[in-house]
Amino acid sequence: MHRRQFLCAAPLLGLGACTRTPQALEGGFTGIAMERGHALRERLAQAAAAPPDAVRRARVVIAGGGVAGLAAARALRLAGVDDFVLLELEDQPGGNSRAGSVAGLPCPLGAHYLPVPGDGAPEVQDLLEELGLRQRVAGRWQYDERHLCHSPQERLYRQGQWREGLLPAEEVPASTLAQYRRFAQRVQALAQTAPFTMPTLRGWMGKRALAPVHQALDAMVFADWLDRERFDDVHLRWYLDYCCRDDFGAGPARVSAWAGIHYFASRHGFSAPGDESAPERDGVLTWPEGNGWLTQRLAAPLRAGGQLRTGASVLRIAETRHGVEVDVYLHASRSVERWQAQRCVVALPVFIAARVVQNPPAFLQQAAQRLRWAPWLVANIHIDAPLQDRPGAAPAWDNVLYQDANPGGLGYVDAGHQRLDPRPAPTVLSYYQALGDWPDGRRILQEQPWTFWRDAILATLAQPHPDIGARATRMEITRYGHAMSIPVPGVQAFLSQIGLQRSSGKRWQLSNGERVALPPTPATARLAFAHADWSGYSVFEEAFTRGHAAGLASA
């Protein structure tokens, strides 16, 4: 639907009218320098035709400053290696887990929470312990409640009012509740047949192939599996569509059945309303700036040690007879540096790595051909006072609209929810929109002006908040052309074969003294690849564990 058609239709959709016209709301695109990425091909040609302006040396070069690159840097420091440099395209490291601010208030530019990690993610647990987020008390781990998401956590806008939780449970027929219970039973049965791990590579270690159950699920899209299992309830299907778009950037018609089940089976399962035997849902760590709180702390020692170089586009990575050469374009000085190192951690998205690595290994070329990526946007909206609310559940951290009229809309989180001061105050609402199901969504995201997105977002939020136009003072939109890898059918089977390569068996010590086995890492003689793409989908645990493993492999 065209923007003007959407706005004209808004009253018919029950979206209401804004007391402040959309044209009065200031803002724009921020957070991602898309032109830097688009200029990569031109710079590649220039770099090949001219010698570098400077040559520098380090023991290890880390290409990419997302969560994986930052984790690799931390792993190197734990291994006693300080002679390294981290090269990052943007002016701020963190990738999809960066932070920003609007009108002086911190807010996320991407990922906004981290579920309390299980024992399958000891590297992430170790990080949280190092940052003081958890400690052992009377033999049990306890998390700092100031960083756990405050209650109420979630609510859903449906049928003109807010309701607690995100699973439609009130005023639904008995047949809906029956399908909820049956779906919960199927998730539990599949998890018992072949465990779903987080991160995934923990489940691959020591095996030669995916479990037959996982192979079968990975071979079809989730929607087909749901049809086959006769899960056709409209409320359940809406919720599963929301969950897939929330974690994977696209809905059940694109993601594999493995991914759809993994969403629940790798963490807290699926809890049907009224099921007292369901496991207690894991806690969620969150901050006003989202996961930027974590990446800022990972980057701090690198800034202090002079090991972080931002505004730097990696142009070429080449293995030589004696080491690795990494050419990088520095946007501030418009110059090209060449870094010579013994090893390189390639913590870049797979499609970029395949372009800049000279003579790329076959597994990298194949991964670039097989993977698909979802475009995404995050709109941070500053409001000068609490919004008028429709009846029902109290304001929560995560606020979702049932069948959001804005295609791909995932609702918003309140960046001020973690404040300890209960007095009403200005805040920032972070609205998320996944575009993986949009035909030609990447081109539209690139070409449409920011007002195209602003007007649609304001219109849909006016449904639960009629005064959004009066209260909103500024909207800043961050665009991600390739926000995350979509776990389409066949991806897990392919990636697991790379991940099933034998590891060295060596055990490395974490900062808390625990010793863990080094997970297998896609690698050549001098390159170690680390990115959430190598797990087929983008979450913090996957990126961090892969970065940690690649850093140790390069130490």
C-alpha cells in the first residue's frame, strides 16, 4: 500500500487522527551510514589499482565490530593477546546491538534484550558475571534485579483494549485453547526427541550430522509443518507469525520448521494458558539503551587500549605466504591502510566476507549463495509525556498490536521502563518493523524517504494511543538493509556440516576460571570466521559464542 493510500485509509482502519499533523514531527534517518556500504564496490576497485597510503602491523586483525567481533577481542585479551586491532565500518561498534539517544534519552538502535542464558552458553554467562550482572549466592546463581526486565513485561492491544501477555488468551474459543495445549505438547515432544540448543553449535559438537528430527524440520517451511499438523487457529497462527518475525525477520512462510520450533524449544518452551505444569519462563535482561549497554562495555577497553578503529571499511582480506593482509578504507581521512598480521578474525556478515576475502574458500562462497537476509528498521520516538492509553492492562515494557496494520510491525518497547523513579516523565518508544516478507523490501527501505515510514508508524500507533501525534516530538529511524540471516529451509543442514568440523579439543579458561572446550569454527589456515550468520539466524548468544571461539582460535 502506498503511504498516501495508507493514511487515507487510517480512519477506516480505526487508527484515529493525530492532533499534531505528521508533517510537524521532526526527525530523519540515523544510526547506519548506508552510503559507506554502498560505496564498497567502488572502493574495492580503487584499492586494487593503487598502493596503500600506510602499512601497519598487528598480531591479529579483527574485521567487523559487531557482537562477534567484540567477543573475539575479549577472547584475545583473556588469552593474553593485546597486539590486535578491530576494524569497524560504523562510527560506533556493536552491529545490531548498538545504542543511541533521542532528546538526550538513551534508546536501542537494534536488539533490546538478552534472555538469561542457559548452561549451553558458558561464554555468555561468563561475560555477565564479569560485568557484575550475576553472582553465586548460597550455591545458586542470582541476577541483579536492577537489570532484569521490570514487571509488567508484555501486553497485547486487541479488540480495542490492552491485555496482559502476548498470546491471545482472553475471549478466545475453546478450540483455540485446545490448539495452544496441543502445540505446547508437540514442542515438548520434539525437544525431548532431539534437544534444541542455544547456541546451536553446542548441539553440533561431537556429531556427524543433524539429528533426523532436525533434518526433517529443516527441510520444510514452518507454515507447511503447521498445516500438516493441523494447527490452523487464527490466534495461534498470528502469534507464531509474530514470534518468527521478531527473531528471524520473516514469517512462517519463509523460515524453516526447525527455526519455528527452535524459537520455543531452545529456551522456555511454549506455555498454554492455565498449564500449571509449564516451566517457568526465563528472565530477560534489558536496559534503556537495549543490548547497546553490553556492547558499550565490550568496546570500552578497546577504546582505552587504542585497539578500536571506527569509520573503517574493510576492502580486501588476503592470505599470503607469511600471514594475512587486510586493506581498509578510512572514511575520515579518505585514505587506505594495509594491515599485516599473522591471523585475521573475519567477523563480517557472510555476504560481505565473500566479497572482500580473496580466493574465498568454498564453504564461504556456498554460504553466501544459500543465506538470505531480512531488511529491518527501528524507529525511536521521543514523547514528552505519558501517552493516553486505551482500557485494559497497564503500560508495559513490550507493547504489541494484534494484526498491526503497518505490515511487518512488531510493536514497541519503552526505553524508560527500567527507570526506578515512578514519576511520569518523557521517554522514548522504540518501534520495530521487520521487512523480510516485503516484496523488494530492501530497495523500498533504501529509496523511500524517512517520512514514508514516519507517517505509517504514527498512524498505526494512534490506534492504541490517540494522542501520539500531540505527545511525539521527534522520530529517528535506523535502517538495516541486511539486518539478520533468515533461517530458510536447508540452512541448518548446510551450516551444521561446517560447524561439525573437528575442534582441537583444547580447553580454554574463562574469566571466572571455568574451562570450556573450544567450539568448532569455520576457518582456513589463517582466517577464522565469526558472525551470527554462521548459525543461520541473529541473536546475541550465537554471535558472542562464535566470536569468542574465533578469537581463541586466532590467539
